[in-house]
Amino acid sequence: MEFFSPPTWEEALEIKSAHPEAVPITGGTDVMVELNFDRRRPSALLDLTRIAELHEISPVAEHVRLGAAVSYTRVAEQLGDSAPALAQAARTVASPQIRNRGSVGGNLGAGSPSGDCHPPLVATDATIELASVRGVRQVPARDFYLGVKRVDLQPDELISAVLLPRPRGPQQFTKLGPRNAMVIAVCSFALSLDREHQQVATGIGSCAPTPIRAAEAEQFVAAEIDWSGERPLPAAVCAEFGRRVAAEATPIDDVRGSAAYRRHALSVMARRALVWAVNDYRGEQKQCA
């Protein structure tokens, strides 16, 4: 097995172009597990930990540019205001040791339907930045996932960053597992309110081959919310939203839970996330009045 450890981004792209089979590695929280259990034996590893720009968080116009190697710990600590749902998701990832090593870029590269970062990225219309010696392209998060552990990433491309739109309203993330820590999500859900356009966006994890949005449920509840913030959302509307979210999911039975359990849990999680987000929104409107 060859091992490459370039000091610059340009060299990393050149190596990836010359060795498209090389597997990128930074924290190694997924790759090293596969190597240790002999599930994967790549001909080359491409270590990206020395590349400074991959560890940077910086403002870019209406976005926050999150370098692909920024750890979950830093996301949780530094992006609570600028990317609330993603920060909440980062806090639920595994153990402190894993959060210190793992990154959103690694989560994206693995492409697992149960990845904790995916629902917030989908719900907030984040953009994935991909680079190669041919140039840079940007892919909306909702289009990045192609199937189970398959993503829109060409053999010579590397994930360079994620562009996170600044929030236009409250965001929520919730996740279900058999315990509170060190757990892969049975299902997960993210919600984002957009006060400017009076829209609701969702992200569903572990309930389809890829992370998905519940488009019909979004349209339904956006029409029911009092965007002036004066009236609370009726409980019946919240419950109906949960049912509609669950109806748009396509879960399967596996060792972590049945499809029926996932649908039920998702409906409860969606309802609760909506209540929390609307209550936060009404509180913000009262403060501005």
C-alpha cells in the first residue's frame, strides 16, 4: 500500500489525479475501521491532515465556508449560531475522541444514509465544494447523495469544503438511537425555518437509501405557520406534519429497528422538532416587536 502525505492542496489534487484509487484520510474514523477489519484494502492512502485550508472556517458572502477536515468538536463549539442544526448534529456524534478526529467532509465521503451530518446539510440547502486538477465544482447537498454509500464524487475529485447558508430562522436536529452516546442513528431528522421566504425545509436520515427531504410535508406546514409569530401552531397541525413526514420516508427493517418503528419514531421526532422551532421563532418575533 502506497502512502501519500502532501503538504499543499495543489499537490493533493495532483496525486489524486495520478492515483484516483487513493483513499483520502484525515481523522480516519471510518477508513481505519475498515482497514482494521480487513473490509477494505486500497492500493494507496492520501493523507490530507497537513493541508491547512481544509481545517479552516471562514465567512464567504452569505455563507460560512467549512473546510472538509474541520472536526465535529469545532463544528459544535464554533457554529452554534451560524449553523445551529449542524452543530446540534455534531454534538451527537459518537464519543469525544471520535468528535475530535472525525469531520463533516469524512461523513460526506462515506455517504452512509445514517450519517449524522447529512439531514442538516439537506435541510439547510448546503453546497458541497469538490475540487480536482480540472477545477472546482459545487453540488447542492440534496443532489450529492446517489445511493447507499454512493455520492456524486468523481475518481479524481476531493471534497474541499461545505458552504453553509446563514440561517434565516430557527433550526433543529434530533436523532434516535438505543442509547444517548456511541450510537448510529436508527433515524434522524433536521428542520429549518426560513422567515424571509416563509418556507420550511426538512432532512431525513436513516429512513431511505439516501438522506431525503419531505417536500409535501414542508409545503403543508409552511402554509399553516403564522409567520407574524402571533399565533401558536395548533397541535393537530404538528401531528399531521409528523404523519406526512413519516409517509414520505422509505425505511427498511434491519438490526437497528423495523421500518414500522422508524416511521413511528420519525413522526414523533418531526412533530417535536417543529414545535421547538416554531416556539423559538415566536420568541424571536416577540423580541423584535
